[in-house]
Amino acid sequence: MTRKQRRLAARRKPARKQPGSPVKGIRRETAHASPGNVSELQALTPAFTCWYREHWFRTDVRVVLESLTMFFRFYPASKGSGAITALEPADVAARLASLILGTLHEGITATYCMMHFLRFLRDSGRWSGDEESFRAVHGILTDIIGLDLRVALRDMQVTASPRAYDLR
């Protein structure tokens, strides 16, 4: 059979199906919903709301709680209780990275809300992790917020430059 004949035959007949699943060997990293984290957040909500209102933040507390709920819904659950009061730096970084890559606005909003929540845990004495993990999580959040502020300042400088309004 010549090359041309093989191509024509391949066009006429569909390919044979091989047994087994084509995606069987692929390992998928998916986050599973964690209702335990959300219920733990709901238990802390009254205290967080009081703390938040005492500090006069600009964003409405309902928006912050909604963002925290979205974050903790897929944050990995620990074997015991206290998953959200002793955050793991690697898990926080991975979750925020996936949010930022998915939707930039939601990721940045979640970062600011997580910073408020982390301060609440520290101020109220509810942080149950060690000091090193607190500093690491705080550093991750600070770095992301710093990047966001630098981008915002750069955008403001570009739009405020005199050449942007030059109509010659």
C-alpha cells in the first residue's frame, strides 16, 4: 500500500478505540471543598465582626467575610480543629496564587481580607500556630499587597504623566 493510499484509508475509517481511559495516568491536583473550615470561620464571625468594626476599615465587613468564606472553602482542612487559626504558609501561598491566576481581583481582595483576618487572630489571641508560620504567612500577604500597590502606583504615574494629555 502506498503512502497516498494509507492516508485516504485513514480519512475514511475512524481510528480504533483503545481500551482504557486516556486520562487514567494523569494525576490531577484539585482542591476539595472543606465545610469544616467554613463552619470554623462562621464560629469566629461574631468576634471578627466586632474586632473589624472597632478598627474602622473602609471595606464593608460583609464583603470581607464573603471573601474569607471563598478562600477557606477550598483551603486544605487539617486533621484536627484549628485549620484556620494556624495557617500553613505553603497552603496560603498556593491558594492565593490559584485565586490570583484565576481572577486577579478576587485574589487581591482575598489577600487584603486575609491580612485583616491574620491581624484579628493575632490581636484576639486566637492564633494557634507557631511564631515562624505567622511571620511567613504575614510575609506572603505583605509581598502580594506590596506588588499590588506598586502596580497601582505605576498605573497612576502613567495616566498622570503630562504626555498622556498632550494633544499636539
